[in-house]
Amino acid sequence: MPSSHSATVTALALAVELQEGFGGSMFAVSLVIACVVMYDAFGVRLQAGRQAEVLNQIVYELPAEHPLAESRPLQELLRHTPSQ
């Protein structure tokens, strides 16, 4: 499922295209904004997943008597892979 941000900017670009036409400058601007938002959403999810992997490894290596040793692991797969 796409993120709500990606779905919103895609809908915006489509609405502008329907109103202004494919060759309009407003469509070009909305398309660039959509690409930036989707690229950023992909990068944030990717980096958050990598951070979760590192934090889970740190917690796994804690001694058994540490208060966080029994904590629930963080979700590591927060993103779609590039092939998805």
C-alpha cells in the first residue's frame, strides 16, 4: 500500500493534469512535488528500518538483568523495497 503522502501528491498531480492539461506548467510543478515527496517517504522508511535493525541488535546484546533486555523488538521492515 502506498503511503498517504504518496497517494495525496499523486492525486494532486492527476487533478492538476485533468484541469490544466498535460503540457501545463502547473502540472510540471505538481509532478516534481510528487516525485520529491515519494522519494523522501522512501528514504525515511528505509533509514528508519535500518535504525530499528541496529537498535534491536543493541537490545539483543544487553545483559539479561538490564531492564530493556526483555523489551519487544522494533519492527524492521517499514518500507517497500525498490522492486516493490
